[in-house]
Amino acid sequence: MSHFPVNHPLRRLYRALAALAGLYVLIFGIVGVVKTGGYGFFAQHGTPSALGLHSNRAFAILSIVAGAIIVGAAVYGRNLDMWVNLAGGVVFLLSGFVMMVLLQTTFNYLGFTMTTCIVSFVIGLILLTAGFYGQVASPSRAAYEDRFRRGGPPALRPATPHAV
């Protein structure tokens, strides 16, 4: 992905924001599991609120899994967080759109509300931004990317052996 910035100066900030978003999702899932003990797995109406969002048990468990993956990737780093953030951002945005379409139907299995859709969009955008600016590379590759971005000659790319 040569068009993504490499070693962006704010990548640590974006990684921390992604970790905070993942931590929110993880804590929301844990509180949701605790509060939805007596409700149905796919309850749609009258579900309790956890950290400002309504949740049923299925949505809470999915949130725990997603939050743990995002936080784990942010802790591990090494470009894994970039890929997890990109994929997670797309998943959160798409799930927000799909659940917004299904909001007033019987197919709203996760009990989303409009507030949940908006929070899903915000978390998706945070994760996408962190993914776009989170790539880490060697100093030589970062220097090549900087020259390429400023219009330098492409012949300055580090030499790689070619099979004859």
C-alpha cells in the first residue's frame, strides 16, 4: 500500500485513539453482558442501557470480541494494528449502515437504535483514520516514500534482487 503514509508523525496518537475506541467497545460489551442477564439473546425492545447505548446479549458478546481484537492489535502494533483498524473501520461503518436500514424492522436482531448507528459510524471513522496513518516501515523505505511523495525520481528506490 504505497499510497498510505509511512511513519506518520501522529501515528502514535491515532493508535492511542483506536485503542481507546476499542476499549470503549470492550467495556460496553462487558457492561452489556452483565446488564442483559435476564433478557433474550436477540431481544429487540426494552433492553437495558450500557454506557449510553441499548444492548442485547448478542450485541454485547460481539462487542467484547471486537473490542478485544482492536485493543489487542493496538497493543501488539507492528502494522497488524493498521490492518485490524482498516478492517474494523469498514466493518463498523457497514454495520452502522445495515442496522440503520433494518432499524424499524423485525430483522433488527442486535437491537440497534439510531444512537448506536451514530456511535458505530464514529468508531468506524476513528478506526479508518488510525488505519490510514498507522503504517510503520524501515527508515530507508520511509525516506523513499517521502521522496516519492515530493515528486522525486523513482530510481532512488532501494535496490531489490531480480531473478534473471
